[in-house]
Amino acid sequence: MSDSQNVVEAVVIPIAAARPEEYDAATRAALEHIDRQAVRAVADGRPERTRKGYAQDWASWGKFCAASGVPALAVAPGTLVMFVEWLWTQPGWKKGSFTAPSTIDRRISGTVVSARAEHGLKLEDGVARLARNRLKQLVKEMEEDGETRGRGQAPPLLVEHLIRISAACPDNLMGIRDRALVLMHFAVAGREHELAFNRVRDYAETAAGIQADLRVSKVRPRIVPVPYGSRPSICPVRAWQAWKEAADLTDSDSYAWRRLHNRWHTVMESGLQPESIGDIVTRAGERAGIDIRFTGHSPRRGLATSSRMKGHDQIVIAKQGGWAPHSKVLAGYLEVVDQWEDNALLGVL
């Protein structure tokens, strides 16, 4: 008898599996509890700033419900359209203004996420599609009427601005910190909260420069290589090294970007808040006498713009700043540069 004839094949006995509609009440309750726990675990893992933003969005939804008589948990296509129309009439960030379209879009997202994560609602996919279509209609009407809302896009902070900002930073702890922060902010195309969460260990020094670990990000964490710059005055690696030495940042677990005492200007243990990082960028531009009001988003947009001006591909830029490879937002930034380099009139007139 051959070896093959001596082999006893394993017999697999299929186990009859109950279909979901056949689950008993106890099983359904247990599975719903597991789902709620999973949603809660993901929600608790979000950055604090994201959680606060969603809480504000849900609070806005609550005000709308109180004003319109809509039940708080009635998150549906029709009520979200009503929410958009209600938000459209609400006051904006400054006196005499109205809510910006970008804020309304964020309120929609935050409300839907909160309804699912915080209140366990099982909402259909695309529940907010109708509301966003209504928002687009309102924006079109606004533009046809010549109305503007919101602050508009952040102006890009370019290399020419970095040179002036670096030169204007005073030769003290505040100036050394501000220079290093703005230059690193630009180099990693960072978001304010990404830098705010950085620890000293997240800037690993190598022979070629720094590996910046932006491990806390509400979009996509990433490790960004930051090489030495050709101009020492605006080199983010040298600026970081100068700040690290001046502030005596010897504890690798401590915050990389630290507050300074209001009176004594000594380095404090606490890190900077995301909003404070944006304020430092704004003040750095003002200190340099630049007639542009930069925001915390300006270095991020500035890296994208400056890199494109040097001919870098969108994929390369996206990787540096943590954008999706074919991000529409990033494409919009690059289009500002491309409109002159790839223009239908070139060579025609």
C-alpha cells in the first residue's frame, strides 16, 4: 500500500452558524454593548482638540434643536438641512459677520460623528449629503451677491518671510524658541496640534538632519525627515539644536515647545497649546514688519507653495505634510503656483 493510501484525510464537520436575524435578545444586547465600547475607545483616542471641537459642534446642534423644536437625537437628512439653514443666519467670529461656510461644514461633521460615537445612533451612510448640497447652494447665492464670510484662506509663509522673521527674532530665550518653532513648523508642514504634542524625543538627530516624529495627529501621524538647510540663518535643524541647548531640554519625555514665564521669561515645564503656537507665528510676522497677518496654518501652506515653486511633485509634498496623495486642499494650494507655469497663454501672446 502506498504512503498516499495510508494518509487519513481530516474530516471537517461544519458548525451551523446562526444568522444575525436569529440571535436571541441576550446576544443582540451583548453585541450592541461591544459596539458601543468599541466606538467609545476610538472616540477617547482622539486628540483633545478634536474632542473639544466635536463637543462644540454638538452644543451648536443642541442650540438649534432648542430653537426649532427638533428632538436632539433626530439627526436625519431633513433636520441637517434645517441645521445648515439655521447656522447660515447665526453671527460669525466678528461683529456684523455671519457663520462661515467652512464652520458650517465642520458643524455638520461634528454633529454626525457625535451622534454616532456619543449617542449610539445608527445613521445611514451619506446622512449629511443633502445638507452639504444645501450648503453649496447657499455659498453659490452668497458669491453671486458679492458677499464674503469667514477669514478666508491662511496666507502662505514663504522662504522670503522666514528670512525676515529669523533676523527679527531677539537674541534671548523667546527669540531662540520662536525662530526654531516657526522654522520647524514650516519644515514639517505641521498642524498646530501636531507640534504642540511633540516631546524632545520626537526630534531624533541624525547625520543628515532630524527625523521629526509627528505621532499625534488627527489626520495621519508621520515621520518627517528634515535635512540641514543650506542657509544657517533659516536652518530648522540648527535652530532646534540652539533652542534645545538654550532651554536645557535634557529630559527626552518633556515637551519640545515650552511656555516661558510671563515675568521672568524662564522655561516652564508645561508645553504650548495649539492656539499659542498660532499666536507665535502671528507675532513673529508682526515683529518682522511683514504686512501680512500669518496664522498657525501659514507655515503649512507656505511649505507646499515654496516646494512647488522649486518643482517638487504633489506626491512628495503630500508625504511631507501628511496630506492625502491627491488631496483637493493641497491641489488648490499648488494651483496658485501652477497657474503661471502651466498657462494656456504661454508662447501664444
